[in-house]
Amino acid sequence: MKKWQLLFLALLLVSLPVLSSCELLGMGGKSKEQQYLEQQLQLMQQQQAAQQKAQDDYYQALQQGLQDYANQLQAYQNAQLQQQQQAIQQAQQQAEPTIPYN
């Protein structure tokens, strides 16, 4: 084996345990602050998704309610118009002169 290969192998054997112990001690991985911030970000995203869903449900219910109201209003107006037309026809029939057949 060449000297540089032996030196490289010795360096790897020494450095790997040191690097793995750093992670165990919390020195190499994510810090607790980063983990906390990531959790907070996930919670905020979940809250935003829930708020968006609630808002969408509200607007859908509002739209359905307005559509129902418009349909009921149209039915009421049609009924009123029909009553007015019947009243006009009755008034016209009563106002027509009756000609006796003599």
C-alpha cells in the first residue's frame, strides 16, 4: 500500500467516530431552534389550510343561500304578477257592458 492511501485510511478511521459523536451530541445536526421553527412553520401552514377551507365553505354556503333567496324572490314576484293579471282580467270582465238579447 502506498503511504498516501495508508494516511487517508487512518484519517477516515479517526474522523468518522468524531463526526458521528458530534451528531449524537447535537453539534452536527439541526439545532433545537431550527426544529422548533420548522414545527411552528408546519403548524402555521396547517392553520392556513384550515382557514382557507373554512373560508371556502363559508363562501359556498353564502352563494347557495343567495341563490335560494333569488329563486324564492323570483317565485314570489311571479305569484304577485299572476295575481295582478287575474285582478285586471276580472276588472275588465266586470267593466264590459252586457248586451241583452231582445
